[in-house]
Amino acid sequence: MAEALPPVTVIIDGQEVRVPKGTLLIEAAKKAGVEIPVFCYHPKMKPVGACRMCLVDIQKMPRLQTACTTPVSEGMIVHTRNDRATAGQKAVLELMLANHPLDCPICDKGGECPLQDNTFKFGLGVSRFTEPKRKLAKAIPLSERIVLDRERCIMCYRCVRFQDEIAGDQALAAMDRAGTSQIGVLDGETFDSPFSGNTIDLCPVGALLSRQYRFRARPWDLQRTPSICAGCAVGCNVELHARDRALQRMVPRENMAINNEWLCDFGRFDTLPLGIERLREPAVDGQPTSWAEALESAAELLRSGPTEVIVSPSITNEALNAATTIARELKAGLGVWPATTGQVRRTIQDLVTSKTIILLGLDVWRALPVLALRVREALKAGGKLYFVGAGANGLWRDTSATFATVEELVQALTHDGALPQPISILGWGADALGDELAAEGMVGSPATAANGAAMTGLPKATFEAPVQLLVGNEDWPLRSSASARIQLRWSAAGDAADRPSIVLPLAHPYEQTGSLINLEGTVQQLHPGAAAPAAAHPDWLALAELAEALHISAAPDMETNAALA
Amino acid sequence: MNVQDQEAAGSASPLSAAVEERIRAEVGRYPQRRTGLLPALKIAQEETHFLPPPVIARVADMVGVSHASANELVTFYSMLRTKPLGTTVVEVCAQLPCALRGADELLGLLAAALEIEPGDTTPNGAVTLLRSHECFGACNRAPMCVVNDEYRENLRGKALEAFLAEVETAAGLEGQTS
């Protein structure tokens, strides 16, 4: 973080505001409550002054200046709404619209489009152009997830800058130049980045759009629910967007302590229960039945034989609590599968401020994608990244050195004195190395599953008991030793050979309440952003009902949760 | 995956071992590898004459930048070619003074005579027609064009007619259009 510079006073549209010297005029205006229209400027990225939308009139300057690239200085007097400034803004918009198609009625961005909004608020209202607009390719599939509309693109470079500055993989670039310049990739290739979805949010026009969401809803028809991504242990803060209570898309919510403002493509697109066949009703031996009957049969089975309760590391804390109670009362084994538990000391914030980051064989880029972006923030602030091991490292571009073993790393890096603190170490064996280096940053082997951090201490499931209670949406391994399996899941059970004796339909994490603990130990609440299938129950409610069928009294916090439902 | 792994992954390189060695040596001269991208692409183009996507991808992998970034550079600089050139290259200046003196008309006449679009090459590979990105500094004799590094100026009236006939001959098209 930059040290606080001495404050200066500037006057913006008559408003006096005091900001640190060097603050960009656009940010100073925000503080003064003055809106300056922008397209290319984004507070998370370096300013480029490409779109010229933020032209303002600064006293004693001969020409209009871009507010996004001008640092304030003492006594600066700025007019954003006088005749000169508004004439400039109108001219920029008029030129931008000279070739931008007016297909807003069929454009996904319509209703949440900065170009639309700025045109209404700051534009001329009518166009003086009579010439035909440029015809360019529309709806070009850039990847399986994203389409590009070249006519709509205004070349603000936000997407290119995101892939360069934030993701660091430079997966998009500006091809050609001048009037024919356009966004693209190498011919014959696709826009492949685990963070590509963020460019959809960043695009200030309808040029980059989600193929999953395209033509499915209008922004003003969406119900928006804040929730938590259930994709991995980072616990990114999200907003669920549903139309008529059916989930349509997920977008990130800013939380500087966790995900900044980003979301990975896996979380954004692949964790949604879209295009996946749902389990819609309880069934016993393949026959659909009622919840009451299915619970009765399940209780009977569970009482009959040695039982193992097996939980997915992605179920909620409340469900885990109920499963633990059931296992204890039945004197059954309790295990987790797949085993992705882990714990870290300190927080993501400590990782972001680290000066040294060591990854012990952990490919953060793939396992916990948004955490990789947070690692990059630390590197941009002057931190150094080291990798140990022969495995894949998605952050290879940013890695200062790779070592075969921890000993080699310690030998190579500490012979000139201690590594700069705070040191963050992630991966297997992090604790030992953390102690050796007296690391002051985030240290540990983080969980990767959504609620993996809550499962710490649970043994790995054995799948050996004849009766198995499987809680959560996993591809459970086949086990012929089981005589009966009871599955609580939200997707239709796939494998016929593994047909469970009893299935109970669950709500998807985005359709229920409950809490998840992220890798650093922060407890976050899920909120239902869409309606679950009629017969599906939240994971914790299904288990509470099962406990009741087993005449096990539900724990006190179960009642609290029942009240929430 | 680091730079070296990426190099190993691309098994059948579109470049010769000698050219790859030159590129490696050139890139190694720069404190930041990506600075070597432009000279690396020039070295590659010496061998392949133009830069198709597999060549761009290979050079990008060797330098350690994304394929998109390398393509950005290639498409920005007009002297890095993305299409093969014909034996005769006709580059029409279309900058302001030439444009005012009928450069677009000249370009149109050449395109019609060669039956191709500016930027393309005749199907027999004889003539490539290009619209120049930069001024050739012969504004006083506009409109003009450059044929294989040789200036052709004041292309109007009789001079134009003779030039069109010459280009058609070069393309092996004489007698077909007139």
C-alpha cells in the first residue's frame, strides 16, 4: 500500500474536496459526489485514457483533460458540467455511437449497459450521422463460454487489461490497429482463461457476453440474492440472479477480504445447477415415493446394520452438525470423501500483503483460482513467488524460481539472510517450513472443497460398512461391500450399477440457507437465490428429518435453522 | 508449466532448428524475454516469408508470451505479414495527400484489374495488392505506389493506363479484361 501523501484541496463543480496528492481526478470527483462518465476506466486497473469519455474542463488548462489519467494538484479547479466539458463529452459519445449498432432491444447488456446509461445521461440524444454504420462480425464464439460482438465493441481494452493485469495470462489482445482494431485471440484458437467470465462483467457494452446466460433474462427482471460460491474453499462472495425464481447466472460481489471483485469461470458457470438433471423426488429401490415413507425406510435401514455416515466436504455446517449427531447416536462411523480438508493460519488479507509467497506443490491457479489472483496482488505490490515441486504451476509466469525440494529452496534463498516478511506458505508441509522460516503470513495446507475447512479432523471415509449414508452431491465410488446405500443429493444419481437403495432429493447450495467455512476460517451464509424443485429439501433439513425418523433429538441449532427455512 | 516445458510440449515445430537457435540467442539478449518478441518474429519471417498462426504460436511459446499477445504484435506491424506475398508486391499509398489525389480510385482500379481485394494475392501467386499504412514520402507525385521497392508516381491518365497494363501482365491476366 502506498503511504498516505499530503492532502490537497481541489474544487470540482464548486465542491471543495480534500484528497491525498496524486489521487486521480476521477476518484476525487467520486469523493465530492460528482459523477464523471467513464468506459475504459476501472478502479481495479491502471488508467489508460483510451475512450475519452471522462473529459473535464480544468481551469488554466488549454484543452479538456481525461479525468481518469489526471492526478489532482493543490488548488485545482475543475468543471465537469460546464459548456466546454459537456460539449466534449457529447462529441465523444456521438463518435462512439457513429458505429455502435442500436440493437439494444436484442442485446443482453441492455438495461445494465454503461454505454446506454451514459448516452441517456450525458449524450446528445440524437445522432447527426446519416452514413451507414460499419458491418462487422457478430456473435463470434470466442470460447465455449463467451461470444464477441465486434460491432458493439468500443475498444476500451478493459478485457485485455484484465487478462494482462489481473489474470496475467494475456489471453486476449487487441489485433490490428487504428480503425480496424479489434479484440481477439490467435486465429484458430479460443479465449481460454480460467477467469474469462470477469471480462463479461467488465465489458461496458454488449461486446463480450456469456453464452450460458445469453437471451435468458433482462436485468430488470432478475431477482438478486447475495450468497457464497460453492465451487471451492475460497468462498467468493457472489450475487445469484434468478428470473421467475429460476437461476440464470452468478456474478461476483466485492469483498476485499476474500475475492476482491473476481470470480473464476468454474465457479461462475459450472457450479450452477443448469443443464444438469435434478433428482426430483425421493425413491426407494428405484420406486418414487413420499418423503415420509422414504425417511421411514431409511431409518429402518440405518438401525439395521453397521453403518457409516459419509459426508461430502461441500455440505453446509448445519448438515455436518446433523450428520455428526446421527452418526454419534447410531454409534456409526463418520467419514469425509473426497478428503480435501485442511487448515491455514491467518487470512487471505495476510497473503495479499506478503512479501514472500512459497507454494509447496500446490497449483493454486487450478485448485483455488481466485486465490491465485490474490497471490498476484501481493506480487504486484513487490512480493516474490517461489514454487517447490515438479507438478503443474499455473502461476509460472509470475514465479521467480522453482525448486525441486524444500531443502533446495531454503538453501538457495536464505544464505544471504532471511526472506522478507511476511512470508506466506501454502501446500503440504507448509506448517513445518512456516515454523522454520518464522513465517508471518498465511501458512498451511488449505482445504479445496467448499466446506473442507469445517471437516478438519474427520477421518477419510472407508466405504466398508454394509449400510452407508452418503450426504452430498459427489460421484461416490462404487463399493460392492455395501448392501444398502442411502444417498442425499441434488443431481440425479448417475450410475445404474450403483443404484442406491434410497435417494432423497436435496436443494442445490444456491437454493438454500446454511453456512460454509472458507479456507481461512471465515463463516459465510448461503442465501437461497432460486427455488429448489418442489420435493427437494436443504441438506440440513433433510438430515434433521432423518434424525427425527430415527428418534434422535435434533441439536438446538437445527431448530434455529428450521426457523430460517 | 514454465517456458521450457512449453517449448518441449510443441513437438513438431514449423521452424527449422537453426532458426529456433537464432531466436533463442536473440531473446536471451534482453533482460525481459518479451522484449525479444519483435526480433524473434522477424527471424521467423525470414524463413517462412509470412507468419501463419502455427509460427506465431511457436515463437510466442519460445519467448514466453501468450499467443494472443504475439498475434497482437504481428497484426500491428505491417512489415510482419500474416499472408503469403506474391512475386510482385504492389503497395498503394493511401495517406492523406495521395488520398486527395485519387489513391482510393487507383486502389479500386488495381483491385478490379487483378480481380482481388486489397490485401490479397492473385490465385496464381503472381501479384499482391496492398494498401499502405504509412506515407512513402512521395506526396508531390501523388497518387503513387511502390512495386517491389520501386516507386511508381503520378499515376493518372496515360501513365495510369500503362501501369495497369503492366500490372495485368505481371499477374498473367493480359487480354482477359480489355
